Amino acid sequence: MIQENVDTFKLLKNFEVSLQGKKRNNADWLNIVLHDNFLEISKSGYVYTKKDVFDALTTEIKTNFQLFSKNFSINHLDKNIVLLTYQSYEIDLTGNFFNQALRSSIWQLSSLTGQWQLRFHQGTIIPV
């Protein structure tokens, strides 16, 4: 993988992990990272827009759950469009994985700002 692709992979992986954790509720960051036409199909099958996700995350009550991710993979669909796939899960008190999901995100590089933005996200439950 060439260095530019490695850098993009690391950046987008960090963005995904930040959306699950430390920047999850940061309104300014969410406005930058979520594309205006963002769409999500959740693991429960609901469809959400940028406004839906923004409103939910910025008013979210802090919870004790922690989401983990693994097996990230990147696929360049175009010069400025990337598909990032990975698995997410939570861990119970005995160390067992639960709420496992396959996830895919499409990131688009903005021609105006040069910033990567999340354009689409989908989560699919992994059957136990």
C-alpha cells in the first residue's frame, strides 16, 4: 500500500473510532465530519439522516458501554471516495463479545475543504 493510502487508512480508522468514543458528542466535530447528505442504515434497520444522528449524539446521555472495533479494511472506490469496513462489538464482564456487527462506511474527500467526510454508514448484526 502506498504511503498516501496508508495515511488515509489511519486517518479514517481514527475518525471511525472517534465517532464511537471521545468525539461522539462534539457538535463542532460532527458538523465537519458528517457530510450534509449523510445517511445511515443502522444495525436495527432504521434509516437516519445527518440531522437525526447529530441530534441524537449531541443530546446523548453518557453511558457505560464501550464499543470496540477490529479487522478494518479499506477499498478505494474512486480517487476521492473510500469504503471502510470493520467489525464492532462490546465486551461483557466475563470477557465475551456481544452486540457484534459488520460495519461499512463510505468516506468522501470534499473538493471544497479537503476534509474527509462520512457520507454513508451501515451496520449489520452478526448472528450468534
